[in-house]
Amino acid sequence: MILFPNAKINIGLHVTDKRTDGYHCIETIFYPVNLCDILEIVPAGKDLSSGLKVTGLTVETGENNICLKAYNHLSSQKPLPALRLHLHKIIPPGSGLGGGSSDAAFTIMALNRMFGLEMNKPDMEKLAAKTGSDTPFFIENKPVYASGRGDIFSKIKISLSGTYIVIVHPGIKIDTGWAYSLIKPKHPGVSLKDLIGMPLENWQDNIVNDFEKPIFNNYPQVKKVKDVLLEKGALYASMSGSGSACYGFFEKSAAEYVRSSLPEYFIWEGFLK
């Protein structure tokens, strides 16, 4: 079976509280985008144990790989045969685009289909949560307002269908725990639930990502990416998650104009659904 785990972007991100369990409460909007990894899962044949091959960008290949973690969590509940996984990594790791979480979620959904496990979406979301707070998002894979640790989802009315997005990753991997250590939580004056209802052209002055200021202070090259996106005509530009990828919404294809200013960086473009 071959699958295409997709990325997501965060539209706005407020860190609202520090929890007693060491995590943080946030509010954000997750929106899926069609930048994808490639994941192949096949029977292991004569091999007695499951294994993973990774090509493309470099990520963990041992038992700490999130795809194998998903497999192991599921196999501890339901007997599964040995499998061989091949992950071709395209979504930059440590970019705030959720690529690892998506890989794990798609692994769970693939195994459910391959072996007729008859898990429903809530079952798969519960299992996915064991690999990461945002992993359950990719089971439904539709825009949501996320709160709690980023694991409580509410439906939201938002449509960016037909909007052109350009994503730029400057090759910097941001440690999420370190990024959170730079944030002083606070409750926003207006919730993202309300802000997202404004016209897109008003978002830039109102919808913010709390991680931008500290990340930009430590990595000015990330700020440069956002600045270039705006200079090239983005209706709205932001860093995604805790970084370091930034994206811009445009009325039409704009990657060639962005690339002229940032030729050394990973750049992807496409229409939003």
C-alpha cells in the first residue's frame, strides 16, 4: 500500500497557559496542505521483524521513528504481521508542518485498512494521540480549531479553497520544547475563533503566532522569509507552529518570485482545497 501523508499549517497560534503536567495550553487553527511525504507499507515476507527504510530528508530510522511507534502501539493491541515500511521524506522535519505526526496517522489508517481492523475514527484518534498531540488531526484531516495541548478539536467555518500557498523552509530545525521555553503564556484579547471570520486581507494585522517574536529574535533568517513573502505580495504570511517554515497566501502562483529572493531555501507551492 502506498500513501501520501500531507502537511498542515497553523493559522495563528496563542500559548494561553502552562499546565501542571509540563505541557502548554494553546489555541490554533490546523489547516491541511497538499505537501506530502510518500509512505509504502508491504508484508515483510520471510523477515521475522518489521523494519523501516527512509529516503529523502534525514529522520530517525530506528525504533524511535514515529511510523514504527504507531505500528508498535497498534500491534500491542491487535496482532499484526511483520511489515516493511519505506518512508520517502519530503516534508522538512522540525518545520512546524506536522510531517512526522502525519506519517504516524497515515500508518495507523493504512494498517486499519490493510488488516480489516474495523477501527472507527475515534479509535484511531485515540491511538494516534499516543504518538503526539497533533497526530489525531490527520485522521480526519480537515480544518479545525485546536485547543488544550493542540489535541482538542472543534469544527470551524473556514474555506481557503482556491487560495495559492507558498511554503518556505530555511533549513533550520526548531526544537519544540526549547521554543515553548521562550514563551510567556497569556490569554489573547480575542479568540482565533472570532478572528478567523474576518476577511483574509485583514488577517495580517490581527492573527498572530506567539512563537514568531522569540524565534525571529534567535533566527533572523526565519524573519527574512516572512518578510520576503509579504514583499512579494502575500495577502497573509506567517510562521507555522513553532517554526521554522513560513507560508504566504497569494492570489496566484508566486513561488518563482519568492525563489528569486530565497534561492537557497526549500520552497513549495500549490492550491489549498
